[in-house]
Amino acid sequence: MENFILDQVGPALKHLPPSLIKSYFRPMGNAETAKLRREVGFIKGICHPRENYEKLKAANLEWIRYDIPFPFDAQGKETRDYIEFKEKAERIRANGMKVMAVSPFPDAFLRNGIDTRKPEDRKRIEEISAFLVKDLQGLVGAIQIANEIGIPRFTLPFTVREGAEFIGICARAMAPHKGNILLGYNSAGPQTDLHILMKPYMDCFDYVGIDIYMGCFFFGTMWMFDALLRYLWIFTGKPLILCEFGYISGGAPKTKQEKLDLIRSYGASDKKDAKKNIDRFISNMPERMRNYIKQCAQEPSNYAHYVFRSEFTNHFYKELPKTCVIPGYPHTPEGQAKFYRDIIPRLASFDFLAGMIVYCWRDDERCYVCGQEDCPTETRWGLVDCDENEKPSYYAVKEEFGKL
């Protein structure tokens, strides 16, 4: 275990004090996390639920994580979406729950003519950031600045460095006005490159978030949750919130013939033919898939790799490969429930962890990435099914969060 972790995070260890490196494998916590827990309690949350407050609270869920729409239109007036977000936040507050609000991503600013790469636009980013944290006082309990910078669909057309600078600009503008709002940012897994870039802004943050999905996009084990959380706490020194974690409740590997049939459905005789004529192959895909591949791959020379050798490959084949699993936790409703029964008490025992937010509330009818109905990668995360019927995982979360 130790050698594996050092191989993964070794390049970053040079940024850590020797005393922390020596204590890497020992249980640890800090006074800042204890203070946060005393003030707001251990955060027990859910991502993107409908407003079924009775059922949410019955599962011992206390926080709801939602995205903040971009607040202004071209005339400088508050958008209808932003006003509705505030109205929803008020309903959540009135029903005894709290909101973790995810602030607009850098591309949302870009769509509104504000580019973080242009020095002349940074003042407007600061103004909007300060406005949000002031305007949402009393409505939200925490703000997460952007989301998973470094993951292409949340970052492009910006680089990781540009995304980190964006977070820093927002943080410096928000911090003086945050009042009782917890302020932080998150990463997809350890993302050492992002956290190194965030070091100059760390004084602005009350927490650092991390999203972990072991066994869902690649092979995983339960102890890897421990290792990644411990490493990130050591590296940042901040209270951690597991802003997204979950386990897919359905999906299986495809056979070679099933994969070949799918490739042929897009006009290629086999994978070699598809790669050789990748532009033609992609042109036969549904528009949503085609546009997503072009956006994330960026260059035509990358299309074949992106379809067949990237995080999108599971979407393309509509499968969970046999390597995408935590041993002992099959991708079934029961396996998902077992995951939550075991992982929640395991991680809640870490005294540097301030909370955990389940991804997500409800199964989806279509994958939000590729748009396919039968893609398991983004359709079977829910504690309830598409009709809001409780799955076994609902009761597992209810039981384990009820003990905290």
C-alpha cells in the first residue's frame, strides 16, 4: 500500500513539510475541522434532488448541493434562473435544510463575454463573485467555487492553470464578504496539479472538497478512499468535504460481439476501420455524442483516442468494464447499498473530514454526458429510481447517516 501511494503522490511530496510526510500513515486531524464540525455539524448531503423534503429528511440528509446559475443577463439584470435558484434556496432553508451552492464555472462567464484570461475582465469576475456571496447570505450555508477544474467538460476551453487562477480570483473577492458561508473548491480525485496551483489562495478557504468514485470509472478499493483523503488533508491542511461520492447500481461488461455490433451500427466494419475513418465514423453518431467528442478531444487527431481509449469509452460502449468495480461490491442495487453501509462509517471516523455529500438522489433516464438511455455510467447513481421509489441504498444511507 505504502509504495503504491508514494508512486502516485510522490512528485507532490516535495511540497510538504518533512514532519507531515513522516506522519502520512498515522491517524490525524486538526483543530480547524473540529471547530467546523462544532459550528455546522458533520455535513450529510445529497446532490441535485427534487424538493421532496419529507423523503430527504427521512434519510437523515441535511444539506443539498445545487449549481448557481449565472446571475446576470446582457443588460445587467438578474436572470430568471438565478432568481428561481434563490427562491429554491429559501424553500430549502424554510424546510430546515442547508444548501451547498456551486458557483458558475469559468465557461459560464465566457459565454457571457467575460474571459478570465483577459486582465481587463478580471474586475468584472471579482464584482460578480462578491455579489454572489453577499446576495446569498442567509440562503446558502456553503459555496464551492466552480467544479472539478481539470476535468475537460468542466474546464475547456481553459487550461488547469487558467481554471485555478479563476478560482483564486473568485476566492479573493468572496472571502472578505463570506460571513457565515463556508467557502471552498473541489477536485476530481487528488489532482495534485490543481492543488499546487491553489496554494497561494489557501487562506481564503474554509474547506477543500474532493470527489471520489472508486470502482465506477476504473478499478478501486475501499482503502484507496482512505489514502486519497489522508493525502489531500496533509497536502492542503484544510478540513475536507467529500463533495461527491457514490456507486453505480447497474451496468455490466459488453461482449466482443456486442461491441463489434455497436461499432458497425455507426458505419465501420470494425474498430480498426473506425479509427482509420474516424471523421466519417463520428459523423454517424447522434449529434450530442458527436459534439461532446469534438469539444473534449479538441483536435481531429485526438478523436480516435478519445472514443476508444479515454473516460468516454465506457459511454461509447454503454458498459461498465469488468475492471470498473470495487471487489465485493457488485454494480447492483444491493451492491450499491453495501457500499454505503461500509464506506460512511469508515470515512466519518476521520477527524479531518467535515462532511460527505452523496451523488446523487435520483436515477436518470438519459446519460447527461452522451445522451444515451442505456448508458450506465451516468444513469444509475441514485438513492431512488427514476420514479422516486426508494432503492436499497436509500435505506443504507438513512441508517448510516442517522448514526452520525
